[in-house]
Amino acid sequence: MKIEVDAERLAQEIDGLAAITEAEPPAVTRVVFTEQDLRARAWLRERCEEAGLAIRADAAGNTFMRWEGSRPELPAVATGSHIDAIPNAGRFDGVVGVLGGLEAIRALQRSGLRPERSIELIQFTAEEPTRFGVGCIGSRLLAGVLGPDADERLRGSDDTTLKMARTNAGFRGNLASVRLARGAYAAFVELHIEQGPILEREAIAIGVVTNIVGPASFFITVEGQGGHAGGVLMPDRHDALCAAAELIVKIESLARGSGSTDTVATVGICEVHPGAINSIPGRVKLGVDVRDTDGKRRDRVLNEMQRTAEQIAQQRQVQITTQMLNADEPAVSSAEVLAAIEQGCAEEELRSRRITARAYHDSSFMAKIAPMAMIFIPCRGGVSHRPDEYAAPEHIVGGVRVLARTLAELSHAH
Ligand code: HGY
Ligand code: MN
Ligand code: MN
């Protein structure tokens, strides 16, 4: 099978999409259902219409671009990723899987092959947690991990509900209609940058993802007693920030002490109230992210953390409450899809290795309704979620070529 990838056009398209941003280029900010997100969606639809794909969107804004196969009645093979971006991010996270997926389809069209199973490119809504506090909203709804109650339950930092934001963006209809049954797709494959240093360090072109960590995220609120920084003597204090600081260090040591480096914990948000230099913090809000390849080991860390919070609350006479946002199981890739990817690497004579995904992805949830696996390509220094995120053109092309072969294999193209 002769695969021709138009590397120059793909590079131009990645740059073209990156220019649709709220941030000062080269940074990319494109938060779900904002004006930039909608401009980017419209831009993508145009590219897909040019490729002759049939386009539909569901009530959550997940958008499906379909290349009809010779047997359209069969479950399709899908690929895809996200185009939303956290503030001040890079241009490759998610985009490589969407525009690379489009180019893989175009390359198969150019090869003269016809897939038996239709091939669908999916652009998922809100992979990033920026606006609604939880990530992968579109793929969670597709997989039934989130239900229609998310419409009112998920509220953005600007106090709009998911329902308000999606309907204002033109995605109406009942959220319950988004859910797909298991088997809706014959397979799902996502191309993505590694967002870690291993492939570059080992000079390997392709990462074949065997599993995706299970993420948990939550807010912790510490309520103490505020007061005058001069007038309240130390024995009389109930300083919320000191209590939070004790808890932060404990969260770190629980992750370090879990018995595996696959356990990671991050306190990425720390809001101090009232936030004045001469006022004792009365309230602190922490945003915490804990991940592991082993769900049970991760949950042991969460339970130990909860016990510690209760002890600190008791000792310091403060109140500590936790609001869970999500606690998802790790995802495991399908042997059939892994084999198709590795066959594609062999045909392309590209060095590959099996690897764990330490960021979560829409694939984490697509795994609940279809056999799934991911294709990783190296990114410079393992850097991601920063404007200097970079994937070399030859690595992007290599990933697209392997994806094209994988889609051809899984869709029985001939
Ligand atoms: O946080 C993550 O793992 C993903 O990049 N949203
Ligand atoms: Mn990301
Ligand atoms: Mn991503």
C-alpha cells in the first residue's frame, strides 16, 4: 500500500489552527465553547468538507467527520482527539491527533484504497478541564461515564453551566442522546504527542500505548480563622494556610511513598483568602490531581490523604472538606489494535516501543465502548502544555503514516 502524506500542507494546517488563539502567539489558548474554540471548529469543518467527509455533531459538540466505507452498515473505525487547549499552551497537544487523523484519511483516499468499514475522525469536546473542572467531557458523555445531569452539575469558572455554554455555542438537544453503545465502533485509535521524555531520550519514533493512567482530581477547602497578623498571638491561631501546607507536603510524601513511581500527585491550585500580607489566611482552596497506572494503589493514597486531613483538622481546629471531581479507572489497550499499530510500524520500518500514557486522553473513555489503543510521537524535551511544545515534522509524518496503515488494517481497506 503506497501512503503519500502531504507534510507541507499538514504543517501549514497545524500553524493555521494555532493562529486561532486567545493568547499571544506562539502560545495557544482555546478554551471550550469560547469564541476561539468555535472559530477553530468552523475552520476544521472546512478542511474536512474539502476532503469530502460527511459531518455531524452531537448535543455535546463532539463532531464526527465520516469517510463512508463500502459496507456502511458495519460499525466504523474511529480516530481523533481534541483541539481545545489550556491557557498558554502549545500547538500540538490534541491537534496532532485531529489534523494528523484528517491527513491519514486523505492519504488513504489518495492511495486509491476503499475502506470496508467507514472511517470516522472525531473531534471531542472539552478534553481539557480548564472551564468545567473536569476533562474529557465529550468522550465521558459518549461512554456514559458522565450522564445528562452534567448539564446543570458542571459549572464553569464564569458560573455558566455546561448546558448554557453548549447551547449558546449552537449544540442543542438532549445530552442523553450523546451516549453511544459499546460496539458503536469497531476500534478507536488516537495519535498524540507523548507529553513525556521517553521516546526522544531513546530516539524512538513511535510509542505504542499499552495503558493510560487513571486520573483523580478534587478540591480541598480548609476553613480556619482569619484575623489580624499582629493582633492574634500564635497560641490562639487557626491558620488555614499552615494547615493546608501540612496537607500538601503529606500528599507529596504519600505519592513518593506509594511503592511505585507510577503514582504521581500534584497540588496545582492554591487559592488563599483573603490574600493580604497582614491578614491570617482564613480559607484556602487546593486543587489536587493524583494519577496511577493502578487504580487500587491510587485509591490507597486518596484514603490515607483523607485520614491525614481529619487528623490535621482535629489538631489545628480547622475544617477540611473534599469535593471529588473525578476518579477514573486506568484504561487498557486492545491487543488487536496494538497489533495493527505494530504491524504499521514494521511496514514503515519505524522503531517503536510499548509505553504507558501518563496524561489522560479521550482514548481513556473511548476504551469503554470500543477496542482502543494510542500512537505516540516524540515531543522535544517531553514538554507540553507550554508555548514551546514542539513535535518535529518527520515525527508527525511518521505518526500519520502509521495511523493511516492502522486505519487501513482495521477498516479492511482494499
Ligand atoms: O491532564 C491531562 O492529562 C490532559 O493533558 N488533559
Ligand atoms: Mn492537554
Ligand atoms: Mn491532549
